[in-house]
Amino acid sequence: MELKIALLKGDGIGPEIVDSAVAVLEKTAEKFGHRFIFTPYLIGGCAIDETSLPLPQETVDGCLASDSVILGAVGGPKWDGLAGDIRPEKALLGIRSAMGLFTNLRPAKLYPALRSASPLKDEIVGDGFDLLIVRELTGGIYFGERGYREGRYGTEAFDTEAYSVTEIERIGKVAFEAAMKRSKRICSIDKANVLESSRLWRKTMHELAEKYPDVEYRDMFVDNAAMQLVRDPKQFDVIVTSNMFGDILSDEASQITGSIGMLASASLGASKRGLYEPIHGSAPDIAGKNMANPIATILSGAMMLRYSFGLTAEAGTIEKAVDKVLDQGLRTADLMGSSLDTPLSCTAMTEAILKAI
Ligand code: NAD
Ligand code: IPM
Ligand code: MN
């Protein structure tokens, strides 16, 4: 196959980890006789520096003209003082929205080899956990009305959480379909004891649940869910939740797998074209030090092969290579805790994965 892939490297560790994913994708293409044509576009802080806009039109057009997109991360202290509408992070919301990517799949599983990297005790982890967070990605408080107004105590800022039945139904369907292919268990997470938008979310999910009688459905309040994730992660299989709750819970879920540097994601919409990115950010504290764990981005590349291109064997090859290096005990610094061994650099980990392909 010949496929066009847009690269949005972004800021901080973004370029380092995207380069790793590209090397792995190139090696995989070579092995299976495909041709991937990579084209870089600016996004985030680096785009602001060059064009004064976080999301230049050329980037949007380039992504829409590609078969799929790989993104590193955006943002950093350099741009933190900018107004909300021209911040690097706004570009991420912009590209997700422009591409119609209302679904964000964030799988979180514990690799047996990484058990000691998880902060959870052995008796909690048992034989491991494997969950899928289905995060709504183009609605909710990220996209609601926001601004400043005069309030009871003077000028105040506000952000609005709003969800329509249509938005809830379409993400719900994705989650129920995913549950049908997994262990047929789904937990919808909301704050329906307080928020009107969550009450509509819950009502809509209940109606959907009736159409999937084979799926064991339950609801949970988000505060309890944050606690339950560390108390007993094995109780979860598919989690479906709103944009903001999914953002927060997925960082939490990542750490119990050993590191945020492990978690990949797929952002999907109605077409095959998706955007694939690690769930973590630009990690300014380690940027430019060749220390980042590239695995989340490499596994995002594997998700791209599977979800956008249907290249299942190719995706499996990358995933197996990651399994293999972890089984060999190879670790970047984030996975090592207080160990005194020397960690692998980002490029050394990438080399090890390339060798295992
Ligand atoms: P972060 O995820 O960038 O970093 C949190 C911590 O995790 C840091 O200590 C970092 O070093 C570590 N970390 C993250 N990824 C790692 C990796 N691959 N390997 C090893 N360690 C890793 O979150 P933050 O510090 O809250 O945010 C930094 C910047 O990134 C902010 O500007 C934020 O807005 C942005 N951000 C962007 C995205 C994105 O582009 N998708 C996601 C989250 C945060
Ligand atoms: C993520 C990030 C983004 C989000 C930010 C940077 C806009 O935290 O992808 O998880 O909140 O969606
Ligand atoms: Mn996040």
C-alpha cells in the first residue's frame, strides 16, 4: 500500500518521539512492502513562532489531504502566557474538531514485564488489567461557551459543559460496539449527581444500553471512578466518558501501567482518517535530553496501521516488538523508579524496537 501520513511533531519532546515512531513505521513498511509518505506540518508553539498562529490553515489542509495523521505533543512554558485562543493547546482542539474526531480511544493495559513499574501492589494488580477508555473528544467543556462576565464577586471567567443527545449517542455507540468485541462490560462515568449535562449523558447511555442487552452496563460517578481505578482496576473493561473526565482519568490510568510514556491513543471520526497521538504532553522538563519514552507514540503508530489502514499483521508486528524489548528488561528512565541501573535513551529504546521488528 502507498499511504500519505501527515506528521505534527509539535513542541518539547514531540519531535523526538515522532521521529521514533516514523523510524518504526518505516521499518515496518519495508518489511511488509508498503510505502509511507510522511509530510511534516507545523502545530502548536513552533507554529506560533513561525507563523504567529497555533494551527495554520496549511496544517489543516495537509491533514485533511492525508490518509492519516501522527501527532507528538504541543505546548510548553514559552507559550503559557498567551491568550486562550492563540495558545498551542488550542491547535489540538482545532485539528480534532476540523477532522471531526469525536472519539478518542485510550487503551491502558499493564504489561506483565512492567508490573514492578506500576505503583499498585501485587495483590491489587493480580494477573494484570486491560481497559479501554473511550473519551468523547469534540464536545463538552472543551468546546462550550467560555469567556468573562460580571458576576457576584466582580469579573469572573466561565467555561460551559454542554452535551447534546446526538453527541452522547454517537460516542456511546462506539463504546458499546467496542465492548461487544471485548469482555462485554461497560462503565459510563459521569457526575450526574450534580451536572445537568451528566444527567442527559446518563439517560442517553441507559437508552443505548437497552439496545445492547448482551453488554453488562453500569454507571459510576467520576470521583468514585478515580478512586476505584487505583483500588481495583480489574473491575473495568470499557469506560466511556466525557472529554474532560476522560482526559483526567486516562492520565491516572496511565500511571498504574507504569508510566504515562506508555499510553497510545487513536482519535477517530466518521471516516478512516484518524489522528494518532500519545496521551502525554510535551514534557518540557525532559525535552531535548533524549530521555523521553517513545513507546506511547510508537504504539499510536501501530493503532494507526490497525484502525485507519486495516494493516493488522503490521500493527501486531510493532506491538510484539514492544513486548519483546520490555520482556528483555529494557527501560527508559520513566519506567525505572528508583532503580540504579542506567536507563535507555529515547533513541536507544527506538533502536531496540527496530531491531525487534
Ligand atoms: P506532560 O504529560 O507533558 O508531562 C507530565 C510528566 O510526565 C512530566 O514529568 C514529563 O516529563 C513526564 N512525561 C510525559 N511524557 C513522557 C514520556 N514520553 N517519557 C517520559 N516521561 C514523560 O504534562 P504537563 O507537564 O502537564 O504538560 C506539559 C505541556 O504539554 C503543557 O504545555 C501541556 O498543555 C501540554 N500537553 C500537551 C498534550 C498534547 O499535545 N497532546 C497533552 C498533555 C499536555
Ligand atoms: C490530551 C491533552 C489535551 C487535552 C490538551 C493539551 C488540550 O491533555 O490530549 O490529553 O486535554 O485533550
Ligand atoms: Mn491530557
